[in-house]
Amino acid sequence: MKLIADIKEMQLFSNATKKTGKTIAFVPTMGFLHDGHASLLKKGKEVGDLLVMSILVNPAQFGPKEDFTSYPKDIKRDMALAEDNNVDVVFNPAADDMYPAGFQTFIDIEKLSNRLCGLSRPGHFRGVATVVAKLFNIVKPDIALFGGKDFQQARIIKKMAQDLNMDVDIITMPTIREADGLAMSSRNSYLNKEERKAAICLYNAIKKARDIFDNGVRDADAILKEARNIIKREPLAVIDYVKVCDIDTFEDLDTIEDRALLALAVKIGKTRLIDNDILG
Amino acid sequence: MKLIADIKEMQLFSNATKKTGKTIAFVPTMGFLHDGHASLLKKGKEVGDLLVMSILVNPAQFGPKEDFTSYPKDIKRDMALAEDNNVDVVFNPAADDMYPAGFQTFIDIEKLSNRLCGLSRPGHFRGVATVVAKLFNIVKPDIALFGGKDFQQARIIKKMAQDLNMDVDIITMPTIREADGLAMSSRNSYLNKEERKAAICLYNAIKKARDIFDNGVRDADAILKEARNIIKREPLAVIDYVKVCDIDTFEDLDTIEDRALLALAVKIGKTRLIDNDILG
């Protein structure tokens, strides 16, 4: 496994790879890897000739009051997991190289970024889109893989790739969950024992919504009321949003015709967790 | 010479070209070509193995009250000029293919876009940056060439390429002028006989500024006063801006230390013309 920190070196490596006709699969991460990332790496190895994974805690996607400085890190464990998953290149640039003094270029995906998490995290998706575009221009992947827990992020990146004619196939992989159903996230490491127990309310809310939907209910408010009640019963949980919305536009739905996205963001103590499911 | 209108076909053609190890030089245009464009094509042919020119009147860079619908067109003459200049591929996409329904992704170069022309044309450089990024992702050039008349545009594109790690060398070529000094522009075709005569005031203002600078004056206001007076004496001319500013940041300068950008935008009747020169 090759470790590259220099941006130009990564670009030259990718140029050389592509000239041989080999395809590049790419998994961008912020490190502190879990089984969700592992599932992306496994799929990446299947669909591409060469597998590149990046590790960068991207300052541009954190708000001023968010957890950029405390975001968990364990580069040793990450490298071992990358090695175990047959990663060919780990690209690990310095944040200062990615955002040198005078940096001022940002990509906005306007409508999709102003819904769901975009409302409580202004600028977040601008930061995500910008860094992903940068990484795509450096790594030059044919295929890039993103996790389904961050449904809105994956949708926004797909939209960016489509709108800007990026020649990259975007694959979204299913959310990987802990044994009790909690969606895997690097941020789960913030939770203390009590909070960890409380955090299961997100998945329980999803299960409840799915039960009601499976019983034939199509009225969004009826579904949402029950899902929110599950979370409200948990003293450590504070709802940011629980929404039933159009799977493509994220616009609120009153009635589910065909299928819908159930998306939720909940604070457990200081930790903001998200989860989602497709109803239909 | 090959003519390609389909985005995917252009992308596949560029992918195939790059696999052979050939480099691509790219000249993006809005058509209605003049000798300024010809100079870019000549240079492009020198620096790249394959020369691609695009023609697209880009709706995203025009304001609602600007001349998008009346922008001059002469595709027959453009094709002949492309042929004369050994263009290998003319890429001529439909605007609706470039901006399909639901398009919502835009690139902002924040500081540089909020100065000079950015102030009188809000959203203009966002539209320019966005279409250039799209064209880069479609044509995949190694080198792209831009005209020096649009100094701010060229600077912004360079900054975008740098900030987003686009693997493209940006070359800016000197402004090409008519015999009397008027900078060549497709928009010169809007001018009637009287306006065409009046339009020389832009170049006269530049010459005046350069004279004063060459005589040792370094005070920006003193230079600007004389340059503005030249334009004010022309009854058909209305100043949008005349500025002496930093060549990299476009911030106003009080005193010219080393060198500076003299930039001006002037309306001659309904036609907005720009020009610039480097003092120093």
C-alpha cells in the first residue's frame, strides 16, 4: 500500500495509472474508519482496478461551532483497516495544502443544500462539494463511493457530478449498522454509555415509521408523529429534524405516493447523529 | 476538422485522445470570432497536440438585462476561421444540454469576483467559472487559452483552477487590437459608425495613463483623473469604472509600487466595452 501526502504526486500517480488504461475507484473519508467505510472499500475494490482512499478532516465542511478540532482521529488504525481492505493508495493531504492562504473558490449545489441538514449546518454542503471536487481533480477517479447514512451528501455529490459534467460514476452503498441498529458513524465515539443507549432512538424511530408505512399509512404527518414520539420519549435526545420528503428534491411530502425519504437528525447530548431510510 | 455537439461524445473523444498520450489545448469561445480568438488558436496549436475550440453563448454569464439574446452569431464564419487555424475539433453543445432543467450547481471565486466588472455584472463570473469548469470536465484539456482583454476573467479562471486543483495550465494571451487601438471584441459589432469612433476613447485613456506613468507618476488618483478626463470628453461614452488596482487581488491602489492593473469599463451608447493595461 502506497501512502501519498503531496497533491501533485497524487495527480501524477493518477495520470500515470489512467494512461495504462486502468480504472480508479475512490473512497474519500475523514478517517476514524468503521465498517461503513470498509463496505465502501470492498465495493471499490470490486468495481475499480486500483483503489484509492483519502483521509482528510475537511475544515471547509465544519461550522465555527462544530467539532472540527475534536473530530476523532486514529491514523494507525485507519492504515491497518485500509491495508486489510486492499487499498492501493492512501491519499492523506495536509489541510493547509488543500486550503492554502487566499483560497476562495467554492461550489454550491443550491436547492439540495438548503434542505434537511443544510438548514442546521449552513455552508456544510458547500464545504463537502468543494472538497470532493478538489479530490476528484486530484485523484481522477472513474468511480467514487459514498455511504448511504449521509444520504443528502451522496445525492448532492451526484447532482454536482451531473451538473458539472464530472466524468465520475457515483455509487452510494447501504448504511452499515451496529448490532442494535445504530448507524455506524465516526461520531458515535463521542457518546458515553448512557448516550450510546439513548442513540438507538433514531433507529427505533425509523423502525416505527417503517411499521406504520408497511401497514398502509401514506399520510406523512401520521408517520412523522409516531416517529417523533419515539425520540421525544428519550430524555437525552433533542430532535433537529425528522422529515418525510421527496427522495430526489428533499421537498416535504404530505402524502407518500410511491416512495419517500425518511430523514432525521437528532442531538444525543452534544453529539448530532443522522439516519435515514427509504419508505417504499 | 471534426464537429461535436454531444457532450458525452466529446468526453469519450477526449478520453480516447488522452489514452494515446496526446495533449489537448482548448480555446473556449462564445463564437463570432475575431483576430483575438485567432491568436489563441495559433498559440493553442503550438502548445498542444490536439486543438479543441468550443462555441457556446453561455446563458449563465449574462444578467437578466444583458445582451444574451442579441449576442452576435455567425457560425459559418466561425467554422471557416476555425478551419483556417487548424482546429481539430469544434465542440458546439446546445445550451439546453449544458443547462438542463434542474441545473443548480455554481462555482464562486469569492473575492476576485466582487471587484471591477463583478460589481456591475453580479453573477457574471459565477456563470463564467461554472461553464469553464463544465467545459474542462468535458474537453479535459491539458492547456486552456484565454484572451488578455478579459483580464479579470482570465485571473479568476486561473484562481479557480488553482483552488480546485484542476490539472490544466491556463495561458493568457495579449489583447489584439484594431489598427486604431480598439481592443477586439465580438461586441464591437454592436457599434454604429459614430459609436465606433467614440469607442477609441478607451484606448486613448489607456495611452494617456501609460504616458503619465512612464513620466514617473505613481499616484493612482493623478493617473486616473487624466484617464477619466479623456473618456468624459467623449459625449457618447459613460464610465462604468476606471481603476488602478493590484494585479492579483484587484484591490484599489493609492500608489503604484512595482506595477498595477489599469482596468476600465465604458458604455458607448448601449454597448459596454472593457479594456486594460499593465502599468509597470
